[in-house]
Amino acid sequence: MRSMARVHILPLDVEIEAPAEATLMAAAQALGYYWPTTCGGEARCTTCACEVLDGMASLTPMGRAEERALVTERGRRVLQTPLRLACQARLRDAGGRVEVRKPGVRPPLA
Ligand code: FES
């Protein structure tokens, strides 16, 4: 069995399992969660941005596309905050645990 990383999503207060290499947004979407997005995951809108409360080291480092989108949409100061684009930040390895805050994430429809 493939081991999974864990993502705790606030304020919804759910913990999901996610395969390594998945983006935060894709991992949640794969389980049926709604994650706010406007550009559909192309690192342009920053609607998907979430605050990483814990486990930043379990995510891949910020790449150029993510940095460019965040700075363009929210200003350079955003780089001093724990904000990451959920459509770009990937879980670095199975076994990691990340806690994020993203208002607007909704559970799968029953
Ligand atoms: S979904 Fe648009 S930047 Fe992530």
C-alpha cells in the first residue's frame, strides 16, 4: 500500500490523506472537496491561496510561477507570509503532515 501524506484543513477541520507529489488543491479535489479557484490551477488567480499553519517543510519550495502570481496579485510582502498557492504547492513526501487554513473549502456533496 502506498503511504500517504496528511493535510489538515481549517476552518472546515477535516484531515485528508494525499499522495506525495499531489498539489494541496488536487488532493482535496480528488476526494470530492470544493477548493476555491478561478483559473483552474494555472497559477494565475491566487484564489486558491491558503495559509500554511504547520508543516511548510513538507511542501515543495515555491516555484517561479507561484511566486510571480502571488507577487503580481498580492504584492511582494506576501512572500514574508505563510501563504502558498494550493494549486502549486505539492506534498513533498508521503508521511508528511501539513495544516492549512482555507476558508471556502467545502466537503464533498453527500
Ligand atoms: S487556482 Fe488559480 S492560482 Fe491556484
